Amino acid sequence: MKNADLQKRKDNATPRGVGVMCQFYADRASNAEIWDVENRRYIDFAAGIAVLNTGHRHPKLMKAIEQQLGRFTHTAYQIVPYESYVELAERINAITPGNHAKKTALFSTGAEAVENAIKIARAATGRPAVIAFTGGFHGRTMMGMALTGKVVPYKVGFGPFPGDVYHAPFPIEMHGVSTEDSLTALQYLFKADVDPKRVAAIILEPVQGEGGFYPAPVEFMRALRELCNQHGILLIADEVQTGFARTGKLFAMEHYGVVPDLMTMAKSLAGGMPLSAVCGRAEIMDAPAPGGLGGTYAGNPLAVASALAVLEVIEEEKLTERAERLGMQLKEKLHSLRKKVPQIADVRGLGAMVAVEFKNPATGEADAEFAKKVQACALQKGLLLLICGVYSNVIRFLFPLTIGDDVMDEALAILEAALLEA
């Protein structure tokens, strides 16, 4: 089998709207490495877009899935429930921020978790409006797109979107938006566009993912909590990409000392199996009537088994600590190259949720072309990298936290070569 042959078949059989980065096709994978159908090896710094914090095919996950496969694969939890769903909900309730009583509902995708978080917030408050932030990404469903703060490629051509969704600028100092600017914009929003008494929830990513890996400033997150308390608004933390040890904490909200009312999670929750969750204050989670939440595949037994194994791996292999160490190693490498690569405008990140942003050194403008060159050079050398950011001038790093030290060293050598070559 050749990659070129598969590419022709793909172009004929699937729509162009499903954008595909690579023109090679996976044959097998292990931990942080992928081999294509022509047996070429790649180091995976994409991890299925932050899904594989525990790596490809972790033995503990494989064993858990195999054991569940021998028992049953599907009943629909709403029809015939099973203990593992309840056990995972109990675990999530125990490990998420806050000592209050919590409840958790399981779903299949991050977008589905976000949709249900909005439903729960509206049911609990009796209010319709929701506020999100520019640069945020919350999924590809209609409500997910309405909340998302980036037009191309996610929203273009797909409107109209659900109403009563408002956006405020996300605080990014290097883009000229301070915490004070964002908070002032929210107050102006309350004066000009929506009565705060009509707002059910404010939703944000603690670290923007697709938007460019910008961590929310601590003072901003704490001010949001106060603002929500003042007006009876629920604070929703979208931890779909930040969760499960990526930022050096089990959840990114732990960096802030701020407890959200609701949290969404997915991606690395189940190590490659489709699973998501909404966790929140028990009285809020109980607001929807019976039958108001669910989904045919929600809480799939194979995915739940994998998720329970993921939590064990994170604890046993100390992946939060490893995220801190590997993230620091990567940031040190990038900082060491700043003199040789003047396009590097910023290196940032919590734990192993690291990004490098490029600007034209002569003009100070966002340099998307340079980011593309680095990505292409790295791919040619066998390293997968992802681009993000509203201006597409940021490379984000999402290597598995289980990556071997020798493979990490090899990847950083390739990254350095790609940056210098670009």
C-alpha cells in the first residue's frame, strides 16, 4: 500500500471540508511514535490533538479495553446502566477542584460536553444568555460554533448560529488586550448588549487551545469568579484540551485557586476512546429533568474502562510532574534559540501545554508563513507539529506525557533543525 494511492482514494471518497494535515496514512503506533503504511516513522507531537496524554496504545489501557470487550460493548447507559459509569463519575467528582458535592454526566465528544454544560446552566438559572471569549474554541456543533471566537475555518459559511451568545475580548498582553481591558469590555457588554440578570453562564478555556495556547491571567480568572458571584452567573471551565495532567496539574483550574460551577472535559480523559464529561455542583447538575441529558453512545463501556485506566496511569507514572519537567525542557530549548531565530516572539505555557509564537522581526506582524515553514520542515524530518492561533502564527506542542526521554531528545533536535532551516 502506498500513501499516494490512499490519497487519491481519500480525495475521491471524502469531502474537502474534512481538512487533513498529513498526506501519509497511519499503519501502527506506540507511545509517541507513528509508522505510516510505507513504514516511515514519525514522532507525534500532536497526540491526536491533545487526546493521547498517556500515549498511543498504553498497555494498561489496552488491557482494560480488552477485558471490557469480553463482557459487553454497549447497552445504552440510559437503558441498562453499569457500575463502571458510576465509578468513573465518582472518581471525577473526587478529583476535580472544590470540596462541594458534585455530580458528573458522561457524553462522547468535547462539543457534546459543551452543549450539555450550556443546557444545564440554562436549566439551573432559568436564564438564556451565554458569554464566551474571542479566540476561544468550543466545538463544531451549532452552539459550539456560536461560542467559538474564530471565524475561519470553523464558522465561515455555516450561520446563522444560536442567539443570545456574546463575546468579550480575551486578555492577551502581547496582543494589546489587558485584564483590565477584558473586564471593562464585560461591563460594557452588560450596559450595551445584555442584562447580566439574563446571563446563565460565562464559559472559557483556562488556557486557550486552538486560540493560541494563551493562559488566562490569574487576576482575570479570579475577577471572573467574583463577577459571576455578583450577578448569579455560572462559571464554566472548558477543560477539554487542558485536562488530565497536560498543564502540570490534573486540571488547569488548579493553577488559579478558582473553583468553577461546571467543568467540561474530553480528549485525554479516555486515552483515544471517545468520551467526555460534564462535572459540576450537585444542585446545578440536577436541574435538568430526567431524560433531559443523555445520548445513545454517551458513556460507552469501552471508553469508560479506558478512562479508569487513564486515571491510574496518570497517578502511577506521576504524569503531572512529568508534564512540568518535559515542558520546562522544551521551553529551555526554544528560549536558547531566540537569538538564532528572531521570528520567535514568545514562548509560553503551563506544564507541557507549550507554544511558540512567531512574528516578522522587521514589521512585528504575525508571521503565519514562518510557522508553516517550520511545520513543513519538521514533518519532512519526521516530527508532527500543529499550528494554532487566531493569526495561525503559533505552533503548539502536544507530545504524549509518556514519551521516552530518548525520543524527546530526538524530537527537540529535529525541532531545532527545522527552526534554523526555516
